[in-house]
Amino acid sequence: MAYPILDLTRAPHHKDLHWYWHTLEGAAIDCLAGLGLSGERDAAGTGVWVGGRKVAALGLTASRWITMHGLSLNADPDLEMGFGRIVPCGIVGRGVTSVARELRRQRGCEAESAGLGGAAAAGSRGDEDANGAAAAARAAAVADVRRRLVGSLAQAFALELQAPDLGPAGPDLESDLGSEGPGLGTPGCDDAHLSDAAWLAKHQRPV
């Protein structure tokens, strides 16, 4: 999940929700390209698609040109647990997919290459060590998708990343930063020391 909070009135952004939407889609497509997948827009529906199957969904809101919500990129969810009954964005006859599924489709289900495309194949051996290795490979691969998506969003919106490196195993950002998190202030400014609650108390305004 990516939930950008941007002020579209400030350069280099544009006061245009269509621009914002198009840029979000572009960031997801760029992320997929780095993984060897060809993502595309579809005139029939929002989001990003691979081979006619939806891999990223978008939804946005803006208040006074401050963006909320964003996009969801399917890295490696269990698509057999009810996803077959979902009609993506009301578009009948189109399926939902994931990065992992498309990589397996591309490489062949029998492939046991590292990462999202091979983790499930390794786990099918039934060996406890193999299952553990498959779980570790899947976690690392999902973390790689997350890093790539964050990097693509930063590039698309001309942002400088301030969060710490998520590392190869992809620990939760919250555990990296501590239970209170970094606060909503920007590092290096007067608000950097504030907790989220203190920042909101200082800056929140009626919507």
C-alpha cells in the first residue's frame, strides 16, 4: 500500500488530480518494469494491468489539494482466498493478479528461481527447511517490491526519501523507527522532534 500525502499546489507538483492519478499509475508501471513485468494503463478501467489482469488499484481523495489515499500493488497475496469473486472496479470479465503470479507465469510454474516467482515452488517440496527458505525468500522479495515502489514514487513526485533503509528482510517501518515513529515533521525542520499527536495539535485545521 502506498498512501502519498502531497500538497499539489506546491511545485514541482501540479494542481491537477488527473496529473496526480496518471503519475501514481506511472510509478507503479515503473516499479513493475524494474521487476521485468510490463504494466500498462487500460482505457476501460483505472489502475495498472499486466496481460489484462489488474495488479494495482488506485483510489484518491484530495482536500484543499492535499492528497489522501493512493494505490495498492499486489505483491504476493493469496489470490485463491476469495479474490476470484472480486470484480475489480466493477469491470466484469477481468481478473486480479499479483507480481508473484505474473513472475511465475513468465518463468514457468516449475521454476525455483529466487524471489517472488520462485518462492511458492520451493515451498511445494514439503520439506520443513524448504518451507522456511521459501518463506524467507518471499518476505525478502515482497520487501524488494516495497522498496522499488517507494523509490518509483519518490522519483515520480521528485521527493527526497528520509525513511531509514528497510533492509533485505523488510522489517516493519514502525519497528525500525520505534513505537512512536518519527512524527510527521520533516527532518531538519523545527517540527522534527514532535510526535504525530503533537504535530497534529500544532498544525491541524478544519476540513
